[in-house]
Amino acid sequence: MESGALFVAKISITSSMAVLYATIGEIFAERSGVLNLGVEGMMLMGALSGFATVHATHSLWLGVGVAMAIGGVFALIHGFFAITLKVNQVVSGLALTLFGIGLSDFLGRPLIGKVSVKFEPVSLYPLYKIPVLGDVFFSHSLLVYPAYLLVPAAYLFLYRTRYGLELRSVGENPSAADTVGIAVARLRYCYTFLGGVLAGLGGAYLSLAYTPGWKEQMTGGQGWIAIALVIFAMWDPLRAAGGAILFGFINAFQFYCQAAGITVVPGYILRMLPYLFTIGVLVIITRWEAARKRVGAPSALGIAFEREE
Amino acid sequence: MAKRLVLLLVVLLSVGLVFSAPCFAKMKVAFALLWTIDDMGWTTAHYRGIQYLKKELGDKVEVSYTEKVLAANAEQVLRGYAKAGYKIIFATTFEHMDPCLIVARDFPNVIFEHCSGYKKNDTNMGNYFVRMYQAEYLAGYMAGLMGYKNVGTVATQPIPEPIRGINAFTIGLKKGLKEAHVPYNPQKVNTVVWLKSWRDATNETLLAETLASRGHDLIRQMADTPDSSIAACRKGVPAVGYGIDVSAQAPCALVSTEWNWGVYYVDTVKRVLAGTWKPAADWWGFDKKGIKLSPFNASVPEKVRKKVLAEKAFLEKGIDNIFAGPIKDQSGRIRIPEGRKASDQDLLTMRWLVQGVSGKIPD
């Protein structure tokens, strides 16, 4: 029996990883100016293809690779509509989610209830020996640890590298970026693809590590939470990590209180908080121009780029 | 001349159809299902019932089903079947209740059976359910005999059906603990947490892991996916499965409490074929095999199995004293006095938890 606080801290991390990967991916896509509402669909396709691969080959890492590739391919479908055909991105993204749900339901039917190998928790030597923190952070499955590197890497990439600057410029002012010779469409394709790859990884985390196996619509809306989290995090990877774990924490905490027989705040209220905060952020950034600039909603988000000849 | 010929043909055809129809056409039976037939929970259990019906009466009936019939399109699906000449239509989830009532009124010659609700009419719509609580009682009894005195239950929606199940499980658990002479805390043998959903794999996992980490020695799954049992296995804690046998996915499951709809479907169809069907509110227990207990896990001792099966034999004979007084609720107040037994009406409207359950019914 572990101590309650430690357990809640630990499970806040395990239960938020899928959302975290998907959120970081969506930040990349949105930073490049492509709003992709297809996250739920990409996660589901990732979860299904990852599990199907592992079920057939018993190779976990191959499964993860396939999940990421399929997630990316799905994102490219959205990319084609949003970037090349310049259709309404909201419609195209929603279509991708509906398509992903339907296709994964259909293709996944023979796999429901099947059992295969899965990622088991691996304590990371020697870090797990750190008192308290070791247990909370370093005794998870191997699909959790890459996130610890991904979050700071994404941050540094966005704000400290030339590529990150190009990425942001494409999302903020594609015409200017184009003028200085940045290939706007190509970059948008790349980061939309990356978004899909990470969403696929998030899906694989669910089907291969957290709730192993395939079930219809097993993401249960986590793709939508990821999209909300992007706004909650104001398009920043570090805040996204904090936000994802906060979402995970609130959920874990209210269940823990139930199990322990403690009533602090009604569970309903706790569950509402992250969404209320997201709405709050939306209000702020749409109401005040100054805030909008500071928190960094990409100015060209959701707007197709028309090159002026 | 031509006119006469046509008339003659029509007459001949109609006569032929009228007389030959009963000889050739099988009776058509339809099922409206909540989710997909392989959802490993509620709908899989109904589908197994459909397969059983086909096996037993496949020569007499033709069976169709529609998956994912949600509240919004239930009426349309039921009406479609009624129009298409189906003779019996089973609506298999609570949300089909009101649509079923409406369609039943419009098609008085079609027989409707609704599962898990409380409405019926006097002509052509009955309802049915099975006494899952009896199986839960047996599972609890088994757990008690094996000495599990700190069970954690991943409960679903706070309505009478799960509440009754939790109570029966806890009553069985305390009986088992007493017989095994295991000391226990009478206020807290079964801790209940609510998912507020019938199926939600991620949170089922989260809840089961939370309970396991708090030192609960057995996880009782009540949701519609095996995930809380799977999570228990992963944490090295045994589980009790629900709905279907979960041992393939969760090898640590000691036993599962299963729906057994097939026998009801076969019986109903037989009654309709024989012309003896009447709208009723059926609630089948072990006496009519409406539910069953899966095979035990190898780790369940022979002595325990014998005792559980002996208790089951009573239920099979129709002797159900699970909710016989005195039974106290969580506050210690006597809800069912000595010498009395909860009526079916009491059971169907149960909104209180027995002593020994820790955790509240959420608002």
C-alpha cells in the first residue's frame, strides 16, 4: 500500500500521457497555422494500428512505429485538404475525426477482446532511487519516458532554434515568411504530419500500455481534451505538459477522494475546472488584442495561405 | 379476356400465398442492440443469447439484429422491423423503453419485449430482466469464504440495479467471512467508487488501480469492459468479472457473474409460437437460468466451490433469501426487519446501501 499523495501524483502522470503526446503534436500543427480537429480520429487509428501490429508480430516497438506512421498519414489527409485544396479546416478536421472513428470501429472489430503483449512498467535505473520523485516519475512504462524529453525539446525547438522561428513565422504571418523564402506549404505539411505522428503515439500509449487491447472509441474523447489543452496551454509545450498533468490529476484526485471516502469539493465541480479555464483563456484572447499577442495564438491559425504572385 | 386472366392470376396467387405462407415462412424475430456484438460487455451477452436462439430454434425462426441502436434512432429501427413483418421484436436496453411503447401501440399485431425497463402494456409489450444480484451474492460469498475482507468495487451508475448488486455482493461477502471465521470491520468490507458511466475503459483502469493502491485485496468489476479486472491483474490483485466471462482477458479473475439471455429468448419465442405469450414483467433468476456463474479460477479452493455451488443449488430451486431480514443500512438503521424479506418492488427501487459498504450513493 503506497501513500495516497504519491499514488495520485504517479497516476496523474500515467493517465495523462496520451493527451500529452497529442497536445504537443497539435501545438506543432497549430503553430504552423493548421488547425487539425482530427486528433481524436488520428489517436484512434494510432491505437488500432499499433495494437493490430503488436497482435500480429508481438513486436511492441514495431507497433509504436506503425501507430505513429498511420497517425501521420491520417494527418496528411487533413493536410491535403487544408493546405493544398485550402478548404475550411474546421470541416476537414471534423471529417477526419468522424472518418477515424468509423474506420477504426469497422477495421477493429475482429480485434476487440484480443490479448497481446504490452508495455510493462520499467523502473529507470538509477533515477528511480531518488526518494519520492523516483517513484512518481521513473517507474512507468517505457512509453512514458520519451515525453520527459519531448516536452523540453519541443519548447527549445520552438523558441530557440531557427527551425522553430520559421515554424512560428509560418503560423503568424505566412506572407512575410514566404517573402523571405520559407516554403510555407511544405512546412505546414511537415508539422501537420508531426502532429499526426504524435497523436498516433498517444493512441498507441493507450492501446499498448495504459488500457491494453482494442476497444471501439477507446480514446473516449481524449483527442478533444488535447485540442482544448492547446488553448489552455496557450500554444506552449511546457504549459501543455502542466495542463495535461493537471487534467490527469483532477480526474485521479476526485476518484481517489471517492475511494478514500473524503469529500472535499464535489467531483462535478472539480471535473469542470479545466474546461472553465479553457473557456476563460478563449475569452481573454479573443477580447484583448494585447493578450492575444502575448499568449501567442498563431495569427494565421486556420487560414489557408494564398500566395500573392 | 386479358382482364379476366389477370384477375384469375391474382386470385390464384393470393390463395397460394395465404395457404403456403405458414408452411414456408419462418417467424421473423428482431433485436435492437445497444452497441456492437463484440463489445465484451452488455451487447456481447445479448448476442450470445441470439446465437443460442438461432441454435435452438433456427429451423423455426429467422433472426435479425441491428447494432448501435441509440435513443435517438430507436423508434425508427423498431418501427422498421415492425413494418418489415417481424413478429417479435426485442429492444435490449433501457433507453429503448419509450420508443418501444410508442411503436407497440402502432403495431398491435407485433410482439415487443423490452429489457431492463419498467414499462409494458396490456396487449403486446412485455418487459424482462434477470436477477444478476443472485450471481453477485454468490460471487461475494465466494470472496468471503476465501477471506477477502477489504473489497474495492468499481461501480457504474448510481441506480437501483447496481445498488442492488453491490448490496447482494456485500451480504454474500459478510456471510462468507463469518463462515470462514475471518475477523472483519462490519462497517467496511466493500468500498464502492462510482464511474458514473456504463463503460469508460480509461477511468475503469484508473479506478481499479486507485483501489488496488489503497490496499483493497479484491477488485469487483461492474462496468461493461473487462478493463477494471485487467488493471487489477496488472497490480497483482484478484478480480471478479461482470457480464461475460472475463478470464481470457483478465486471468486473475476468480469468477465472473454472467448474463444468460439465451434461455429467455428461446422460451419467449416458444411461447409466441405456441400462442401462449402474454405481456408480463419477467425477472428471471437462477431458477430459470437467467444468469450464470462462470467456471471458477483454478485458485479457488475445492471447499469454497462446494459451498458456493450448494448455495447456488438453493437459488436454482427458487429459494432466494438473500434479502431476508434483519438487514441494516450504512447508518445502522434496520431496513428489512427480522422475519421479513424484501419484495421485488423493494428490490427494484432500492436506493440505500447495506452495512459493510463504504462509500455513498452520489447525488
